[in-house]
Amino acid sequence: MRVLTVEDEKRMAGLLKKGLEEENHSVTLAHDGPAGLEMAEFYEFDAVVLDIMLPGIDGF
């Protein structure tokens, strides 16, 4: 499964990525709202893990 993870806290993003990859998922990270939105618009993902308090654009 291809998963987009949008999380601005680097440590949390790393933990999420590690855990998802251990379950054999392909993970793409974005560290702010605009980058996450751009990736979601241009690439295909099966799931998105989205922080709601992001710099630039929130996750609501």
C-alpha cells in the first residue's frame, strides 16, 4: 500500500514511517501542508496519514 504521511514533527514522522514500512507499506513523507497537498494532487496514494496542525495549511 502506498501511504502519504504529512507530519511536521520530524521525530513523529520518522516513527510513523518506520512502523508503516515494517508492515510492508511504501511511505512518502511531507513535512508541511503545502508539500502534502502538492504530493496528494500529483501522485496516487492508497491512504493518507494527516496531522491536523500543520504549517502552511492545516489538516482540516
